[in-house]
Amino acid sequence: MLFAKPLLAAFALGSMVALPAHAELDVASLKQSIETSFESEYPKLDALYKDIHAHPEIAFQEEKTAAKLAAEMRAIGF
């Protein structure tokens, strides 16, 4: 879980973007939501991380890596 804290921070920021500008934060609920999201997504992210690092590519020639990451981004709506 080396990347757990950065991933939790990313989920927290992503969750806050969806909130209205003047909404009061229910910190306990937000924390639970982030933890639930993190726990459900971590296995997939960990597998992707391990796959990318098991198949390194030459710097600035990362065609397969770029394709994998682009597919993941499209799958989540980007």
C-alpha cells in the first residue's frame, strides 16, 4: 500500500469537486465515501501498476503503457 495516501488524497480532491461551492462538508461521511471508493478501486489500480512495471518500455516510446492508461481513463469517463 505504498501509494495508499496519494490515492486517498486524489479521491478526496475528486470528491470535493462535485460538491456545491457553499455546501457544508460532512467530513465523516466524506471520509467513509473515500475509504469505500479506495477499497473497491485499489485492487484494479494495483494490478495495473504491477502490469505496467512488469512490462517496461523505453522512455518516450511508451506506446503500450499509453494505450493501457488511455483505455482506463476512457473507461472512467475522460
